Amino acid sequence: MNRSRIYGIIAAAAGGGDKEAVRAYFNSTGFERWRKIYGSATEGVNRVHLDIRDGHAQTVAATLAMLRDSPVELSGATVCDAGCGTGSLAIPLASEGDDVLASDISAAMVSEAQLALATQPSGSPFRMPRFEVRDLESLDGKYDIVVCLDVLIHYPREEAKAMIRHLASEKRLLISFAPRTLYFDLLKRIGELFPGPSKATRAYLHAERDIEDALREAGWRVNNRGFISTQFYFARLFEAVPLSSSS
């Protein structure tokens, strides 16, 4: 995997020349924007952010529903939440009794997740998650379940496919992405005509066939799928399993 090329493309969009520029964006301007989206406050949050918040929350809920319906026992499972943001998925998983590693490239996001964690009740079945500041490429280890929500939008086509092959390594992979269709591509282009001051990174839509091809090349297949759409948010959710799996 050519990590320097991945971050060179994203960093150029963020106004820098290397991976540190991306990290800086998500620890400053980008963090302030996405904290409004992922948080619970309403003061100073515009209707677009509120709509995207609702869409992301629906994606988290759909992910939890898929995991609970999975033949892989959720309670006690080892889970990697890759690109955890402010912990909107990691904390509910920990409340199910899962052994969760939650990582994000942004130290500010991880700190926000840890603050949210402090308000959660302790005791069984809650299991304290581990939060780490790490990029997706450096993730390693073995997990029953790997989840990566709303992250591929930061990766162009070939790098996204490489990242899927990197993440698809255990029993279950749940991944969400913005699907590329004529309609959604048009919406994205219209949105680009009205850039906001905090919109500093490119947004990449992905053809479903590309995602399925990447999974197939890694020896996986789509076992379940969902679609979440609000006025300003849209995401395809895939649950994938190894080709050898009978479920």
C-alpha cells in the first residue's frame, strides 16, 4: 500500500503537502466542524449539520442492528472501530460487553470520545474500550469484527480499495461509504459550488461495484447491505464475510 500517495492526495486538498497537514485539519478546523455534527448540542449548529448528524446516527443504529443479528456473538467479541470519531459507535459496543479498540487519526476526536466515555455508567456488561490515536494504515492485530464508518469518503478510488483489503482480515467487516450514482454525483457537484469555510478536504464517492470488487479480491463477499439517506447525508452500509463463511 502506497501510504505517501494516499496522504499526498488528501493533504493537497487540505492545503498541505504531507500526512501531518491532514492530521492538523482534523485536530483544528475539521474537528470543530465534525464535533458539531457528532455531538448533541444544538446551539450554533445549522440545519445541514443537524441533518448529517441524524444520517450518521442512523448509520450507527443500522450497524448495531446488523451486528446484533449476526451469527458472531456480539457480547465479548473483539471489535476494531477504525476511524472512531467521537465514539458514537465504540461506546455503545462497549456497553454490549465488547472488547473494543477505537482509533482515529485525530487526537482531538479521541479526546472528545474519552470525555463522552466519562459520562457512561460503569459495571457489567460495560467493558472499558481502548482509544488510540492511529491512522487506518497502521492498524494491526486480530479482531472478530472490524467496523469502518464514514471514512472512505476521504480516500480516492484505488486507495479506498487498498484500505478495504487491509481491513478485511477477520470474521466480519462492516463498512459505510457514499455511493457514486448519477444522482448523488450531481448533488456533490452542486454542493461544491458553495464551499464552506471548514470544507477543506475532498469528498470521494465510490461505486458499489468497486467496493464489492475490492472485497472479492480480498476473499470476501457482501452478506448484508443497507442504505441510509437524509436530505444532506447518504451512505451505503455493507456487512461482509469471508467467502468461506456459510452465513
